[in-house]
Amino acid sequence: MRRQIPELGPLEFKLLRTLWKISPASAKEVREEYNRKSGKDLKYTTVMTLLTRLAEKGVLKVDRERQPFKFVPAVSREQMLRQRVHEFVDMFFDGQPVDLAVRLVEETDLSKESLRRLEETLERHKSFPRSREHGEDLN
């Protein structure tokens, strides 16, 4: 069983996204990058508090060997995405991912390139199905 990633507030998630792009980084570097990208002006103390909270939640690792401390994500974007998609499918589609896929296709204007990618993915999955029956955990 994989470790459950804790819930994050919107700003915590935005800072984590920043760290996925620039880690390892100090609180000052995270603040500068976030403020530059968002056009906001978060204070250093706010960023430091949120980064400390993320470390306490186990989402970040902190290198305290040197000053300034460097923060590194302990959770990858892929791990976060996988868990959140599963949670969303469980909550809104009774655990049926095909219902989400169909909904997205039906409600989105897809380019020819996007349709081609979908078709290729479906063909690949027909040839090499992933399922719990074959012992692969999809969570």
C-alpha cells in the first residue's frame, strides 16, 4: 500500500508545484519564483511557514545541514497526480475511470492530435491490458 499524501491547501499546493520546478531551493528562492510567476507578493514569513508545514506533513524534505535550508519535494508530481485522480474517480464516478474518460471526451473539443493520442493509448491498452486480475495495483 502506498503512503497516503495528505490534503494540501491551495497555497501549499502552489508552493509544492514551484518546488517541483526549481528544487532544491531555499524559502527565499521559492518565494521569488512564486511571486514572479503569480504576480503576487507573498511575504518571506508566509512562505517559510507554509514550507515548514509541508515538511511536517511529509510532503517536503528539508536539508538543514547548511544555511539557508534547502527544500526538496518528498512527493513527485506523478505520485500526487495518481492519488488525486484516483480520489476524484472514487468520489465522482464510483471508482469507474472509464466514466471519467468518456465524460472528458464528450465534453471537450479535441484536436486531431489529441484524438490520435487517445486512439494510440487505447490500442496500446488493448494489446497490454493493466488490471488487478494480473496482480498490478492501480492505486
